[in-house]
Amino acid sequence: MAKILIAEDEMRIRKLIVDYLENENYSVIEAENGEKALQEFYLNGDINLVILDIMMPKKTGLEVLNEIRKESNIPVLILTALGSTEDEIRGLELGADDYITKPFKYKIFIARIKAALRRVQKTEDKYNIEGLNIDKNKREVKLNGEVLQLSPREYNLLLYLIENRNIALKRDNILDAVWGYDFYGDPRTIDTHIKLLRSKLGSVGDKIKTVRAVGYRFEVE
């Protein structure tokens, strides 16, 4: 049974979400503000997924997300009101796995929860590729024993490439997975980030292959 932490200051919405989750046989921990959410996160080491409202007292959802990402790569879903596009984008940039827009429908809400849990179940916690070591729990990347200083975007891009290694990934799919569904900038920003990643990864960077007219592939024998 997956354990889910829900942080939402509006009691009516929080109780509705709890009912939804318990109806699907999930174990639920409640927090009415951001500070309480962090306390519960640190107290409960077996939480499988976190749902964060953005606007909460004491600490916002984005502040809580930022703190969580310093410690863990646990799936985090952001709750957001209609029209808060900037907050949605910032949440994804900080490492949120997805966002749920209020008001939401039961079936769509549960489908997003299950999808996030499936993604983390299918992936490994650590990768070791020719001197490149990634520890997802620590959110740490090392090259030949030295810690690499990667931006959150570079880290998420590298992880996405590796978790889909030997697959030719379309630029649109990379944008959706790493930049978020609401990204309206230049798709060629991917090329810039790939160039930066290659330079930081040394010889391992050569494994990031350009697939002409498609996108990129992280090639591993």
C-alpha cells in the first residue's frame, strides 16, 4: 500500500482528496500548512508520493518542494488554481513530477497519482555508467568520484535521457518531460542544455547522440 502525504490548507479540499485516496486504498498523511508538511516528510521515511498545494501558510508548496528535492527524488505533484501558469512552470523547474489543476475530476486525479507511482516503481535508484554515478535518493551526480554541479534542469534532463537510454527521444517528448507541458519558449533550448551536459560529462557526454530530425538518444551498450 502506497503512503501519500497531502499538504493543503483548505480543509474541505484536503478532506475530499483524502477521501479520493483512501477510496483507492492508499494510506494518507495530512498536513494543513507547508511547515507541517515538511515535519511529516522528515518523520515518515516511507512516504511514496507527496501532493502539495502551492498557496499555503508558513511555507508555500514551492518552498516545501525545494526542501524535499534537497533530500529526495520522491514523486511530488503540485496542486494549483486555474490561471497560475507561472507557479506551475516554476514547480516543474524545481523538480515537480506533475501538476494538478483545481478544480479536478476524480478519475483524472487518480490516474495522475497512479502514473507518478508507476514511473518511480519502474526506475532504478542508482545508475553507474562508465564512471558516471547517479544517486536519485540524494539527487547527486558524480563523475569519476567528483560531484558534478548540475542545475535542476540539467539533472532532470540527464535522468530522463538515462532512464530512456537507447531510445530515440523526440524533442517534444523531452520538452514535456523536463520543461513541462506549458513550456512556450524556443524548443531549441534543448540543444543548449544538451551542449552544456556534454561538456560537464566529459567522455560520457559522447553517449548523448544526436538523432537527426528527431532529437537525442543516450546510447549504452
